[in-house]
Amino acid sequence: MRSGSARWLVKNPGGTWKAGGGWKRAGRVGGTFVETSWGRDGHTGPVYPRGTRICIEFKGLSTRACVTLK
């Protein structure tokens, strides 16, 4: 994947999946990484409780990259 679009999804503990933002342009960095950023400076954003699951979804790919907040 050289470039494409990505969005992030969030699921609070006991809640349902919600789109955290719209589709954003994502570009390839180096050989194996693709990046995009949300927020004005890449460091601002919402605060979520412990146990929240956050996933990044790329358009055209069925697999998501997910993390659970601790």
C-alpha cells in the first residue's frame, strides 16, 4: 500500500463501535509504515477511559489495527 484513506473507530467498555473521525489521507513512510494524523498537532484529541478499544481501518483492507487502552 503506497497511500490511501484511513479512519479510526472507538469502542468504550460495554459500548458499541463508533467512527472517531472521517476518512483521512494516509501515506507510506519508509518501506513498511503508513501514517496519518488526526488533531491539529498530532498530540491533541479526546480522552477515553481504561479498557477502550481503538482501531485504525484502511479503505479496501479487511484487517484493522487495534489497541486496548490500559
